[in-house]
Amino acid sequence: MIRRVTGAAAAVALLAGLTACGGGSDEAGASTMLTYWMFQDRTPQAGEVVDKIRADFEKVNPGVTVKIVKIPKDDYNTKLGSAISSGSGPDVGVLDQPLVPRFALDGTIKEVPAGLVDEKAFYEGALETNRVNAKLYGLPIDHTAVALFYNKKFVPTPPKTWDELKQIAAKVHQADPKTAGMVVPKGDGYGGWMWPGFVAGAGGDMVDVQNKKIHFNEQPAVDALQLWVDLLPSSPREITDSDKSFENGLAGMMISGPWDVANIKDQFPDLQLGVAPLPYKTEPAGNIGGENAVVFSKGKNADLAWKWLAFITNADNNTQLAQALGGFPVNIAAAERDAATFGPDQAAFLEQLKVARARPAVPEWIQINDEIIAPALESALSGKSTAKESLDDAAAKTRTLLGWTG
């Protein structure tokens, strides 16, 4: 589900500057330089938060200077890859969750030292986005999820179960055939990212990486996709395909993330917005997005880099940093202490993050999500195949891609 360098010349100059300043300290006691790469700030206020955390870290670590390099998110992965290839990469930096397995398996990032942090201090789903082959390769710094948005005009009480979801959607559409019960997700990359949360809500999972087995064509996953199919008669696409159908009062419910709350309140102030956790079949569950931070193998100050990551994810700093990044804290103590600061509309997301499931630690997962799972979802949603048929086909394609037999 995700920030002031602009232009190629500026990026090259930045990288050259980082290489020139290097790391370590000289015999005269010059400061040790730690380079940290992150996404460009969302707002000036966010930049102030990051700078305050940097200053606090330097204060408790005399002789240390943290060089923070901020890069537009759309350019980040390309610039990072180029810098790593040329040997001018950072000591430590942000990494999109799905990239952690690839970087871990090719040796680009280091394993988290034993005893650096108390793993129980973090939400499990967020921490697991850094685990590859049972080893931890980074720390989460913020995370996010999706939840159920509902229009209180049509849905006074949000559904908690799948059966209630279908019943309420049908009731909304029956009351006014021009209003859809729900904006059903589509078979695209975004829908593919959300769908595993529903699979988990039926008690299933996507894959078993350790034993190289595909599970997303088994009954829980079939049930999750069938739920979306079953919602379509009360949620016609000819209604929900219109621009901002939920916001314009043409649908009773939709699934979205915290990034849409402020937009809706600002642009559609008359909409009676409510936000609730995702309905489930057997157990509360959801998906996860957000940012991790890792230490690069070719960096010069690994020990200091890990110290920095422990600092920005501790209970004192993590809420402020996560809010600046546009997400929620990954540190449980920070989240519980500061929950009220997020406001009532964000409470559902905090609940979702308690039960969020990490994406499979497979380097090819983005490709699988976008090129295999998403089309399978759309095949069933468009009526070209049954849920079971589409997922069986997707499972077979994934086995071929990964070389798995199970």
C-alpha cells in the first residue's frame, strides 16, 4: 500500500558529494559521517520532524554527523541501484517492503545483529516484512493498511463479517438501484495488494516459502475471491466505474487507506464518512504496506547504522517519524501511547495493523502480484472463469516462474 534532490545533475552531484565525504573519522577526531537515504519529505513539517530526530541522535552520539539524502520516491529505486552498483551507495536507507527479499538474497543488505532490538516491541506483520529465510534483514519504520470506508447515510453500522458485508451491500442497492453497495476492488496491482488481507481473513495464506508451496488457490483464497464476485450483483461496475463513485455518494462502501481520509474530508465535506476494520470470515486480518530501513553491505559504518535504526524505531521517536512519513508507528509501545493523536478516523487502521500480514518473502513477488494474481482476479470478476479456475491457473504460472513443485 508509502516522499530535496531533483534532476539528474543534482543526483550525480549528490552521489559525488557522498563519495567524497566518505565515512569513518580521522586521527584528529573529525566527525564520523553516516549517510541515510530516504524518500523526499511529504511536507515541510515532515522535514522538520526528520531533522529533529537527526539532531537528537547526533546529540547523544558526539562526533557523529548524519547526512540525510532525500530523493523523490519515483526516482529512489533507480538512483539507489545505480549508487550501489558504482560503490557510492549509502550506509543505511529506506527500502520498499517487497524489495527486502531480493536485496537480502543477493547480499546487498546486512542481517540485523542479534540483540539489537526486542522483536516483541514491534507489530509482527511489520517486522515480518524484513524476514527472509527466517533471518531479519532490516527494521520497519512505518506501516499502513487498508480498511473499510462506509457512507453513514447508507450504512449506519459497518459490517464485521463477510455475510454482513454482502447483506448490507445488497440492501443498499435494493433501496436505490442507482447506488452500488460497494466499490469492489479490481484485478489490478492495487487489488492484488489488498486481496491477501481477505485470504488471511478466511484463515488462509498465500504461499509457504520454506516448503515452496502455493496456497493461494486453496479454499480460503477461493472463498476470498468468490466474496468479491458475489458482491458484484449489488455493486455494478457501471456505477462504481464512474469517477469517485464512493465520494460522490454513488456507493455505500469501498476499501481504501488512510491517505484518502483527509482528501475525502477536504473535498467532500458533506459525505458522512466512517472507517472500520475489514470484514472477515474466520479471523480479523489485513494487508500491509509501508517502509523498511536496511543497512547496506558496502556501507562504511554498519555499527553506527544499526544504532541509527534502533533510534528511529524506538518508542520515543517512532510515532513522530511514522506520522511524518504518512504511516503509523511500528513500535507497539509508541502506537499504544500515541493512538489518540491519530484521531478517530484512523483508529480502524491501527486495529488493522495489529493483524496485518506481511507479503511473501519472494524476490519475484511484485511480478507475481501484478502479472499473475491481478489478471486471475480480474478473470473471475469479469466472469471469464470461476474463482477456482482462475486461481489454479495463477498457481500453475507462479510455480513455473519460481521453479516450485508444490
